[in-house]
Amino acid sequence: MFAASPSNFSRPAPMSCAYQVSLIDRRTGRAHRVSGSPLVRFTHDPQSAVRELLDGRDSRLWETRIEPLDPYAR
């Protein structure tokens, strides 16, 4: 076992990790829902998911939230 140096935690996560990308309604601050379920994309390429979720939507009303998924969670 080894200990990671503290500087490793300040670096951005690598693109190979998984991300959750949510579509957020700026008017409410909540995730957009379809049939009661939040509209979420799970991806390794968050920028592509952002482009797809915002395609054709008014950026004054919609934004996205990108959250890296913990690879060590079980």
C-alpha cells in the first residue's frame, strides 16, 4: 500500500473516469425531469454530453452540472 501525495488531489480528474452530467433548469435550480426521473447522462466525455444536453435549448434557461463519479465507491 502507498500514500498519495496531497498534490495529487488538486489535479483535475482524468478524462478516463466516469462523470454524471445533469441538465439543470436555471429558473428552479433543480434537475430537469422526464416522467418523474431526472435527466442524467453517464459518460467518459462530459463535454460531449453537455453539448448534446444543451443542443437546441435556451442557455438563459438551462445549464448543466458535471460531477465526477467516485471510482472507489461500491
